[in-house]
Amino acid sequence: MNTGIFRGVLLNTAASSALIISLSSQSFAQNENEDTDESLETIVVTATRTARDTLDVPAHVTNLDIEVLRNRGFFAGADELRGEPGIFFRRGEGDNDEFLFINIRGITGASGNDHILGLLDGIPLISPDDEVLLAEVPYVAIGQTEIVRGPISALYGRSGVAGAINYRLRDPSDEFGVSLSLRGGSYGLLRGEAVIEGPVAEGVKGLAMVSREHSDGWRDNNERDIFTLFGNLEVELSDATSLELFLTYYDRSSESGSPIPLLPDGSLVEVAGGREAFLGPRPPKNEVESLMGAARLRHEVSEGFALTATFSARSRETLTSLNFLDSFEFDPANNIVGFNGFQSPNKGDQYFGEVTAEWNTENHSFVAGVSYERASLTERSQFTGQNGFTFECGFKFFAILVDYSTGDILNQDHPCFVTNQTTFSADAASDYFGAFIQDEWQILDRLTLTLGLRYDSFERNVDFASLPPFDQSQRVTDTADQVTPKASLAYRFENSLAYFSFGRGFSSNFGSVFLYDPTRFKRDVKPSTLDSFEWGWKGRALDNRLQYQFSFYYINQRDRLITTANPDAAGDFTQPGTLVTTGQKYVSKGLEASFAIRPDDATVLDIRYAYIDPEWDENIINTFDGPFDLSGNTPQGVPAHTLYLAAERRFTD
């Protein structure tokens, strides 16, 4: 067994202060390329679906080594995006990586992150509601994270609107090894991880990991528990055939503190227990349990020609419990605050299959494939509180009245008080079929032309149960198709690459299933498309001590999904009050620059800058008082300038 190492790092985050201790049975080596988390001398596959040196990829891509990120204080999901030019994220409700809002080059999603493509070793990591499941990434088993800016739908289909994040599994070691890590901190934080890897049998090696995290949180009813299991096997069936299998299990339970109301002057109301107190009938929480398995078979048919078949299945159950603050029930004169109790139990299953072919000739590199995905979801909405628009029920909508001076619930014995009354029940099934082809044609020794095209067709059927007071027993069907092209022209100098690229991304705009409820929403939706033009230059200089990337882009997005007042409901109360529609126009342009400077073998300086100039080219919101024109405005949550500076020095080997 190799000499073990002991490493301690003091980490400060918004969540806690923590001490990290790691023990490993494998030797600790750090070569020149591992000193920096962004290198142009690494092989990436996401942007082109073919293994390419980063310097040969006609796009602004980043390859991040997870081990380097951990040494630099990686704490929770999305920390791998921190400091990346052109990418900005913020954490929403809940804790750390549970609810993330991400924008890439100024492009934001309809609901958090449904505009980016998340991949786990090339397999879509997307929920039936079209959101990326970033919180469920098994980071201990990840070796590298590849980030691609710009649309990638021509290779991967839906959700590749603004970019992609591919979490690539690390290869199990050829030698047996065990590693343990423990992290402890304030607010009851405790995280432990264990990994075992190495040969299992002749031609078989594997990796298994277990992770457990607990935190009390700084407020009452704000605990978090996360448990993850992961297993991976790589099997060499023959010199030409290999099989990879992996299975991951994820179980999360996280509470979130209740809101404290504000007085009209903006001051906090004094509540029983102070700022750390909890108000409401039950702790708001989010519970997730998921199981995902995948298999990938690759066969080298002949020199330069290979076939790969991939299959994955995921089963996922969630329970979301919330207390919506009801501003109509806020009565500071009587120390009363109101909530609407909400609960949504959901169950989803997804199946994904893909077959790809790679064919390399002297001047051409072809990749083509077909894919199919089936996503089903059973979704329920349930409310708790005093409900009924009658004199007897007090004209209330699921109101829970709390005396915030004592924390007591005042109306739980009211005859109109109900618990977990189902108001929405639907079963949805979505089917996605796609076929693509791409050719990287080396026209001259230094000039490469890449052309790609993909066709996708998709359909969603939603069956609604009949619930009072509406007869919802009906089926709603949504179908569409999309053709997405890509093209790039790249010229390779000795140590640099200049390129121009065009790509189109699209989203099906299916979105959340509840948006199909015909009693509440009228739908007039088509897929959203995004056209991106990018000019870039990347390279190495000064004997590889300087690495740089520049990119300039112009993006035009059409038919973003929005919800607005339904104008037909103004004079017809039988119409749903909300319109779900598309048709808005959005543009974003900007530049990105990255420099990794290595004055000597032990020192690294990182400088990264991004400028983003987004604008609503057309954004007209319908209201019951008439249209409201927001065209020409800049959206919220998109910073114009971001600057990242980092210096690193290794003092000894």
C-alpha cells in the first residue's frame, strides 16, 4: 500500500465554516497540468461528441478537474461554475444546490435551469419537467466537468439551448485503493465520504462510494440529510469490445425556514422565538429519492469505425411541502399572519436509449446517432387550510391563521379547515425521438469545416383526473418537431486556433405538468429557438506558460415561454385566468476572456472576465388593464460585468 496522506483545509462558505480531513491509500502526485483547473491540454468530448484536444474545439469550453476544485474549497453543487466567464448562478429557496438559477451568456430559463443541458457521462440528467437535476450529481465519482457555452441541440436535442454541463465519471484505478474524507462545521454540518476502487477480476475494474451529509441549519426546522450510493464497473469483453455499468442512489430530505412578514415600513415583525423561529403548521420540506442505472456497450468494428449503444433508466419520487405566505391574511393589529399549506407528491420514471456510430477517414470524422427517451410523471397538488368562498367559510383560500406572538394556529378547528385536499391530479407521458449527423471535414492541413444537423420530434400527453368543482377528466396533447443545424470553420495555427461557429438550440417548452391544467391555464405554445454566432481565438504561448481563450458572441432567442394574464378571461369568466404562451424576442451579446499564467512550475495566476449585454427585443405582457411593454429592458439576474482573479502557489512537492 502506498504512503497515505493527511490534508487539512479551512473553508469558509455562506453556509458554514468547515474543517476538511482526507485520508487516502493512494500516493498524492500533482503534475504540471493539474495545477490549474482550466487547461487547453486536456481531451474533451461534449462539444463535438468526439475526443478532441480542447485547443481543437471551435467553441469556448472549459474542463474542470474535480480534485483540484475540492482542494480549492468546493462545497456544494454549482461551485464548479464559480468564476467561469459568461456563467452566473445564484441559489434560491432551500439550501445550497437544491434550487439553482443559472444563466449562460445572459440566457435564463423559464424555471431556473431548463435552458441548459445536464449530462452524467453523456446521459441526459433532466427531469420530466425539463429541469436539470444538478443536486443529484454523485460528485465523489466524478473525474472531470466539461462546460460548453452556446447551443448544443444539434448533437443532443432538447434543453441544449444555452449550453451544456457534462459530469464525466472518473475511471476506476488499475490499483486497489481506499479513500475517506470527513467534513465538519458550524450549524451541525457533518459530511462523510468513502470510496473503494480497483481491479475486481481479470479485465474488470470498479468503483464504489458512499456519502452521507447532515446539517441542522441556523433556523428552527431547517435540517438537511443527504445520502448517496454509487457503483461503477468497467469490463473489457475483448480487445475490441468494452462494457460500462453504473448505478446511483440518491436520498435527500431538506427543510426550509418559514418566512417572517414585514411591516409597511420594511421592518421585521417581532415573532415568538426571534429570527431563528419557525411559523406555520408544519416544516416546509423537499424530499427526493431517486435510483438511476446505465449501461454503455462500445465495439470497435474496424480501424476507424466504432458503434456505441447506451441505455439508462431512472425512477424518482419527490414530496414538496410548502407554506405560502398569504398577504391577504396579514393582520399586525391582532398579531396574525396567514399561510396557504401546499403539498405535492410526485413520481416519475424515465428511460433513455441511444446508438451512435463514429467513422474516421483521412480527411473526415463522422458521428451519427439516433435516440429515444420516454418520461412519465404522476403529479398531485394538495392544499391545507380554511377554504371556501362562502359566509360560513369566511371567503378563504386554504388559509392557515397563525398568532405570531405565540406560534399557535388559530383556525385549525374551523369546520371549513381541510388537510391535504387534492386540487390537481394528472398523469403525463412525454416521448422524444431524435436523429443526428455531424462531419468534421479537414479541408486543408490547418482548416477544418464542421457541419451538423439533427431532427427531433416530441409529444406529451397529460391525463387529468376529475376533481371538484371542475370536471378535469380529459386528455391534453402537445406535439412538435424541430430541425437544428450547426456549422463552424476553424483555422489551426501552430499553438492557437481561430474559429467562427453558428449553432441553433431549442427547447420543447413542455415545462411543468401543472401548466397544462385547462381550468387554470390556456396554452398557446411552440418550441423556443436560439441562434448563436460566435467568434473565438484560443491558444498557448510563452512555452505553454500562458493559456488563453477569447470569444465574442451574438445570440437571438425567440419564443421564450412566459405566463401572463389571459385577455379572453377579461369578459368571459369561464376562461382560465392565465395564458401560457411564447412569441417574445430576446437578444444577448458579449465577450469572454480567460488567461492562465504560469510564471514558474509552482505558481498559477487565473484571470477571467466576461461582459454581457442582454436585452428584451420584444416583451409585451398582457394584463387585465391592457398590454404592458417591457421591450428594450435588461432582464433581472444577469450581471453586465464579472471578474475572477485567483493566485495559487505550491511551496513543496
